[in-house]
Amino acid sequence: MAFNLNSLVKGNILKLAPYSSARDEFSGDAKVFLDANENSFGSPLNRNYNRYPDPHQKQLKKKLATIKNVEADQIFLGNGSDECIDLLYRCFCKSGVDNVIICPPTYGMYEVSANINEVDLKRVDLDENFQLRLAEIENAIDSNTKLIWICSPNNPSGNLLNEADIKTLISKFSGIVVVDEAYIDFTDSVSFNQYLSQYPNLVVMQTFSKAWGLAGLRLGMAFASTEIIAIMDKVKPPYNINQVTQELALQALENENQMLEMQTEIVTLRQSLAETLLQLPMVDTVYPSDANFLLVKVKDPAGLYQFLIDKGLVVRDRHKVILCDGCLRITIGTLSENEELINLMHEASI
Ligand SMILES: *Cc1c(COP(=O)(O)O)cnc(C)c1O
């Protein structure tokens, strides 16, 4: 089916004249700024944050573009991926009319954001290997289906989804396929970013919250055609990425090697933790992981979860989630944190 972006965007968004900020109307090199009602004296801090930040995050996007091998105008930056998710609903989904498809078990925000935006949600569960069921997804698509959410590597199962399946879906669907790659840095696989020029209906999401170790800053990325990015830009709050985040993210990007070292260490520890866990009698399965966590099936998930909490160690209880019977989701910690987990699990089985 043919992809037509303008017919996909909500009418009010297509017509929207965006807010024009002071920093939009003047972006040259003036000496005196009396245009934005800022406090010209400074801030009650060691550093000044009295000026509004760049609404287009130009410096940050320029640096990111080289690292991610995309054009700067193919990048959208959000206050966490969560803002990107919400914006996609607000740009494309009419409340009470349109619908989206998710593939459980998967990231919870796709559903919460659908509920907030009053958008109908269709669920097509993954198969027993946590892979897409393509025929069922195609059956679920109707003329009001605007978005399909794909999470790869998937949270909470941890595995990459079959790349050929995702491509088939993108080719056949006339709406937008969002591929959430929050955990892509922990895999050997390349990003779907490389297919942006091939697929006008592809949105790729990544984040600074995982491999980059910057969850506290709240910075998420979306990559797509310049046309889709322009629509998201129109709808976002003008100053959605604050000055501190822009400065620190730029600094972090200059230290990419440090991120790569952590990433390598996490992947190594993932392997050793998986092997150690498998030797425990209470552990039934450790699912293969392409992420920075393990989905672990244990004999008494609720009991173990509570035991660990009582000892001050918290993991994520997923045992009530579909296809995750008996499962806890465990983030890879430092070497000593992982050892503490194993020691407590030994203790729990006595
Ligand atoms: C952690 C995670 C994110 C990151 O969300 P942020 O809002 O950027 O912190 C996005 N998607 C998935 C599937 C995740 O697990």
C-alpha cells in the first residue's frame, strides 16, 4: 500500500501554526538580549542558566548526526523516549477514531500513552520465541491503524526481533512502524537507522538512558524522514530539552569511548551472570539477551522477589506478564552487585 504522510497526520496538526519563540525569531549574534523576558542579571547559582536553551538543539544534533550517520534534520530529541512516544500519538492518532498495534510482552509506555491520548490499542502477542507473528499483525491492521510499535531488542524478553520480519511489516504497512531500539547498543546488530532512506514510514527510537548512562538527564532520540521530524518539531514544547541536558549530553558524546567501555563490560557481565544463574536449582530458564538485563524464570518468582527486597535488592517482577510466567527481569549490575544477587539467591534457597 502507498504511504502518504499528509493523509496520516491529524488534520489539526497539519494545519497547525507552531508557536514562534523569541529564540526562533532571532538567532543571530546580538550582544544584548531584551527579547525573551529573561533575567539579565543571572542565576542564584555558580553557573548561569538565565537564558532559554536552543529550541532546535543544533549543536547536539550536529554531533549526533555524525555519530549516528544520519542527517541532523532526521533527528528529533525528546524529554526521554517517553516524550517521543507521546508526540507520535499526538501527531498521528485521532482520539476515539484511530488505533495502534503493540506486540506484548513489551514496553508499558506504548499502552499508557495510548490510554492518555484515548487511542484504541490492539494487541498481537509475540510467539513463544518472543518473535513477531506477522500474519496476525497483518490481520489486525485496519484503515484506522496509524502506528505499529516494535521493540527490538524487546523489553522485557531481551531478544532482538527478526530483522526480515520487521522489514516485511514496514513494506506492507501504509502507516508508521516505530522501531524502539533503546537497547541496540548491547547487540552486535546494526540500527534500523540505516534503512531510513529506504522506508518513508519508519521511525527509529533510541535513548541516552541505557548504554549512555544518562537516565537522569531525560533525553530520547527519534530518527525518521525530515518530513516526519518536521511534524514532531511543530508539536513539541519549544524548549523541551533544557540547557543542562544539552550541555551534558554534548560532553558525553565527546567521551564516547567511555560509553563503549561500559557497554563492553555490561555485555561480558551479562554472559557470566547468565551462566551463574543457570547453575542455581531455583532457576528454570535464563532467556537469551541482547540487552542489559536478563529475563529469568524461577520456581517461586513472588517469593524470591520479596526475599530480595527484604535484603535491599530490587529486581523487576514480571511473572504476571503474558508469556513471562515465573519470570523476574534482572538488570546487569556491577560485578559486586551481581555477586550480591547470587549470594542472596543462594541464601534464599536454604
Ligand atoms: C528504557 C526504555 C526506554 C527509554 O525511555 P526513556 O524515556 O528514554 O528513559 C525506551 N524504550 C524501552 C523499550 C525501554 O526499555
